[in-house]
Amino acid sequence: MHRPTSKILEQAARLPLRIRHEWLLLLMLTLLAGLASWQGVGWQGVVPAYLLLVLAVLARPHAAMAPQPLPEVEAGDATVDPLPLIGATLEAVDMPIFVVAADLAVLHQNRAAERAFGTLVLGAHLSARLRSPGILDMVRETVATGQPNQIEHSERLPSERVFILRVAAVDLGGAASDLGPLYVLSFRDVSELRRIERMRSDFVANASHELRTPLASLRGFIETLQGPARTDLAAHERFLGIMFDQATRMSRLVDDLLSLSRLELKSHIAPDQTIDLKPLIGHVTDTLQPLAEELGVDIRMHMPEGKVEVLGDRDELVQVFENLIENACKYGQEGKVVDVFVRNDPSQPVEVSVVDRGPGIPAEHVPRLTERFYRVSVADSRSKKGTGLGLAIVKHILTRHRARLIVKSDVGKGTAFTVRF
Ligand SMILES: Nc1ncnc2c1ncn2[C@@H]1O[C@H](COP(=O)(O)OP(=O)(O)OP(=O)(O)O)[C@@H](O)[C@H]1O
Ligand SMILES: [Mg+2]
């Protein structure tokens, strides 16, 4: 016969009562001493012997200090309840776990389960916490067949989380047979895994979309050149120019993607070259000068005295400032000036700010700027030959440099991108 759930719960809550052997021994010694002196042994003999024995008893290692033996679950030993032991063990597991009886009453809930689903009164039905009929049916099936089962379960509140919920029967056998089989429900949190999967598939979708657009345009022009414009030399000239641009765009995209994946591979290794930022930024500005002139933008440099040294990787830092200054010129074009401030104040971190007076970026876009392929205006970025990967690369490089990117933007006034080392 299995114990009813109420009985199990009562035993689960009960602390094992231990009789203190020391006190029993002391009582017996005192009786013996009394008996001896009554029998005529002089108190000079009894008292020292009594004191010695008392000391010996008290010097025994205290039961509470010695490691507690695990309760044994043996056939025929009905005095030990395995539930407290199971409960204590489950506390060490950092994954929500419920132990339920065959009638789905919750016998134990570990701390991780309390955190994930809130505290449950022991003995309450499982449905008080997990209302999904799918889960309850699954558990009932395991109760009926003894076979383990699993199901995917999502929680929306307090935040969206996805678990793989597994239920399996545990038959403790022997003395614990009166408990009947217990059922252990464990929740493996796969939210992070799902998020990464989603990001990966979004990324593949975005990357193929970005490549498909110039490819489709290339095919279109090739067909036109092979067909209707076969003999039109002026059209040849124009179309080949566009085709060249599209092919360049595709190879930039592939380069950027490769650059991102290379950065990801070495993100945990901090760079160790000592770099003077002043000549580096000067070089970047020089290479961007033709673009700035084409856009009618004046790049102004504001440098402190002396060297401004940081630990870094030269090529990667060139990529960072190239993208920030190029963005400021492209998207802040209408402000006409771009200021580059290099700050090396004592007891302050080294900072480089790229400030434009363009249209600014609405606040809701700012946190997402460093996502791959994220653009405030896709059409605008495409028309400026952007891939939407620039700031994602910047973010990766700065993470490897243990540096931060701070974006401050005022719509209608301009934007400041600051790198803080
Ligand atoms: N200074 C700026 N002012 C306004 N918008 C900006 C500025 N810098 C970036 N942005 C916005 O952020 C988006 C993402 O920039 P990012 O550098 O990642 O991509 P991109 O410039 O479009 O492409 P790529 O850098 O690969 O050429 C841009 O498309 C643009 O919408
Ligand atoms: Mg860019």
C-alpha cells in the first residue's frame, strides 16, 4: 500500500528527532556515583572518578559537528524518510524541479523552481502553477505508463522564457515503496539557445537578402546588354558602370561578413600593441578626405598635446574610426562640418568623439544601431552604399578592446559617437 499524500507531506516537513546520547550517559554516571558512595566507597574516591568520566563523555566529538551520515533507505527500515534527502539534493540543482506524487500533488519544489514559478504550498495540485493542459496530460501519461516524456513550454511573464519540460518516474523501491513512485519534473531553460538560433537565422536571411539585391540587378543588366541594348554603346558604358558598383558592393558585404566572423573568433583575446591615436586618426581623416570633399563636409580635428596611447590593434582601430567618421560625413552631410575630438585628460579614460550636425537619430533607433544590418533608413543607407554592418563591426572591435561606444543624438541637431577606452 502507498502512503497517502497527506502522510508523505507530514513526514517531509518533520525534522528527525535525535536523542542526545551524552545526557543519557551523564545521568547513568551520576546514578552510579550515588550508588557507589551509598555502598560505602569514600567520596574522595567517587568524585575524581566521576569527574574523569564526565570529561571523557563531554570530550567525545559532538554528533552535530561530525559529518551527518546520509539516511539509509533500506528494506525493512521504515523509520527513514527519503523525501528530505531528495529535497536537499534538489536544492543543489540550478534548474527548476518539482517532485509530484501520482495524484499530481507537489511534494517538493526546489529554489530554482520557486524563482521561476513562484512559491507553491506543498500538497497543492500541479495545475496551480502549470495550467497548460499539454503539460498536465503529459504528466498523467507518465503516471499511467511509467515512461518519461518531454514537452516544450513557454512562459510569457515576467519575461518570455522557453523551457524543455521533462517528466520521469522515480521508483525508490524497498522501504520507500510506501511512497509510491514519485515523478520529477525538470525544466531546462532553452530561451538563450532559441534567441541565438533566431539571431542566426535572421542573420542568414539578412545576409542573403543583401546579396540577392545586387545580384538580381547584375543579372538584369546582363540580360539587357545581351538583348535590347546589344548594340547601344552609350547604354553599355552606363550599365557597366552600375554593374561595377553592384559587384563592389557585394564584395564589400562579403569582406564585412568575414571581418565580423574573424572578430567573433578572437573576441576574448585583448589586443596588446601600444598605439598612438593621433597619427592613426590623422591617417583615417586623410583617406576620407576625398569622400568629405565630394559630400561638401569639412572634417575638423581637435587633438591634445603629446601622444595619446592606448593598447590596441592598429588595423581594427582604423576600421572603427573610418566607419564613425564616414558615417558622420554620409549621414550628417547637411551639417557641413564633422568634429573629431581626442581627449587625454589626466585621471580620465582616453576618449575619441566624432560629432556631426546632421539630422540626428531618433532615440528608439539608438540602442539597435550596433545590430547587424540595422539601418535607420534602409533606402538612405543603400543609396549611400552602406551595408548596415559598419557599427556591428565597430561594436565587436571595441568589445575586444575593452572599450565602450557611447551614442548621444539630438534630432535636428546632430549626433556624437564617443569611444571610451
Ligand atoms: N552620424 C550618423 N547620423 C545619423 N545616422 C547615423 C549616423 N551613423 C550611423 N547612422 C545610422 O546608423 C545606421 C547603421 O550604421 P552602420 O555604419 O552600421 O551601417 P552603414 O553605414 O549603413 O553601412 P556600412 O557602415 O557598412 O557602410 C546607418 O544606416 C544610419 O542609418
Ligand atoms: Mg557605416
